[in-house]
Amino acid sequence: MRFAFSVSLLCVALSLVLAGCSTEAEQHYVAGSEFHAQGLLGKAIAEYDEAIRLDSQYAAAYYERGNAFAERGQRERAIQDYDEFIRLNPVFAEAYCQRGSAYLNLGQTGSAIEDFDEAVRLDPEYAAAYCQRGNAYLDLGQTESAIEDFDEAVRLDPEYAEAYYQRGSAYLNLGQVERAAADYDEAIMLDPEYAAAYYRRGNAYFNLGQVERAIGDFDEAVRLDPQDAVARYDRGLAHFALGHFERAIGDFDEAIRGDPQYVDAFNNRGLAYFNLGRLHRGPEHLERAIQDFDEAIRLSPRHADAYSNRGAAYVALGHFERAIQDLDSAILIDPQDPVAYYNRGLAYINLSLLESAVRDFDEAIRLNPQLASAYAKRAIAYARQGRDAEAQLDVAKAVELGADGDSLRAEVERLKKQR
């Protein structure tokens, strides 16, 4: 639809050229259109410039030059040309939609919506204008209004893959994951090369707990767009969720190669190495994890999770004082993280600072009453303090939440005998 206007003008201009009665401005416009169709945007713009120099009222040249600037990412220049086109031809809906899209890409969402409103007023059957206005509403967090516009777009054009894709994203934002997946299905059926739709459907499957299906979609997204660092990162998260830590590390490696500033990829690769270290009792994996947490913190000095994770790695290595320093930092940045309190409690209990350990386990349990490991470790701390009744209550609660009751009871009994 975007090129309907320019193609018709191009046909007129070509017929004039063939008839030998075209103006010089029209000849430059036709040459610009040919370059434009080949993706030679610089040459196209130069020809449109010349057409406009020869005829300052040449509306189509302004419009197509605006499109060329928009495709180059020069959206302010594009808007200037759309302004001029609309001054010369104020009733062409597509120009308002194109200018609205430029505003939307600049983050000027209010101006974008005004233009989409005008496009819809001029052409109530203009599916792309509804879809773009829906995108603008999504940016504003007005998800229900966005869905209404996407509904209208697919009603007007049932084969509009992008409208299904965007409506799927709106449903995903609302937590309506099955409806999101259904819309991504439709987008992919209409456009089997739609990499972003595979990626987002992978997110939907992951949220539904269908991790293997998510990985299949992330695979396809990466195949279609090998430079997509985010799809590789999310596939890494899916492999991580399945306990496939080596595969996760491979994906995080690729994500970091694509984006060397990808903080979360460093943090989660560190977690994958951390888990390998715990599985294989290998300090080399834990030290490698710390390197990744170091880098995450260097890139984002207030990344609470990276401090918390590095603190956990230091606990696992037996560097308890360094662990406490990191966990102090994590809690200062995010005082609502139960895991940071739990890990600091582990460091304290290993330093025989039992009162401090109990306080941290108390806080971890307050923030997450389902954290079985916190009850279990607090039971150990109580047993070492001689608070046997409280220890038994925590043992019972930990077992209720899934802890290994036999080993925990045996450890509490062993500590009682040692006193």
C-alpha cells in the first residue's frame, strides 16, 4: 500500500517520457524512483532534489524523498518533506500515516497519533493506519486501545501479518499468553520468514512452560536473523531453565559477541558457570562465573543481581568476607531480594556469626515465605545456638516445603550432640 501513490505517478511519468512530452523535473523524478526501487537511496535523493529544484511544487518528489529519508533513518528530514507534501496535497491519507510513523520512531507519540487519526479520518479502510496507531497506543501503555486498532486492521486486511504480530505482543503484555501465541501463529502462517514473530512466540511458549517449543522458535528466529543477539540470549535462558548449562553458555557467548555491552548476558552466563561449578565441584567454573559478574558490574555498577550472584560464588569458594561485601551491596541496591539475605546468612553462618545469620534468614523468609532453604539453614543456626524447639519447627517447615528431611534432621541431631 505504501507505494501505490508513487507507482501510479511513476507510470504516468514514464508514459510522458515515452511520449516525449515529459518535463525535466519529471525525468529526474522517474530516475529517482528507479534508484529508489533498487535501494540506492543516496542516488534517489539526489534525483528527487533535482526534480524539486526544477519544480518547487512537485508534490510526489517531496513525498518519495521523504520515504527515502525515512528508510535511511533520517526521520526529521523525512518529516520536513511530508510536511511539504501535505501542504500541497492535504487529503492523501498515506502521507499522514508515513509522517506519523516517522514521529513514532522519534518517540513523539502524541504527534504520531494525531497523524494516524487524520489518516483514518481520510480513509476509514486504511488498515496500516490502524496498525500504526495501535503501535503508538502500545508505546503509551494503552494496551486495550491498541488491541482495538489491531482488531480493526486485521478485519480490514485478514492477511496483514504485522497486525497479528503486534496484537500478539499486546496480548503478551496483558499476560494473555495463549491468545498471544495464536496471533503469532497467524503471523507466521502469513509470513513464514517473520523472524520477530518466531522470537515472540518463543517468549509466549516459555511463559507457558513449554520450554522445548520455545527453543524451537528461538532456533528459527536465529536462523532467519543470525545477528539477533536478543533471540540468542533468550534461547540461552531457555536452555538454562532446562539445566543445559553448556548450551546456555554457548548462546550467551553469541549474544555477547553480537552485543559486547549486553549486561544480562554476562550476568546469566556467570550463573550458568556458577551452576556448573556447583554440579562438578569445580572452582574453575566458579572463578569463571566471578569474571562474568565482574564484567556485569563494570558495565552496570548498580546491577543488584550481579552483586548477589558474585556474593553467592564467593560463598561457594569459601571467601566469606568478600561475599558479605558483595551481598551488602546487593541489599543496599535492592533491599527486597530474599536470595541476597539468604546468601549473606550462609556467609555469616560459616563465620559462626550466628545471630547475624538468623537475622538474615528471618528477612529472607519474610520476603519469601516459601523459601525452604532459608528455613533449613535457620534450623542449623538455631541448633548451633541450642535453640532446639525453634530448630525443630524450622525443620518441619523446610520439609513441608520440599527440603530433604532425613539429611536435615540428621544434621540437627549431630549439632545437638556436639554441644
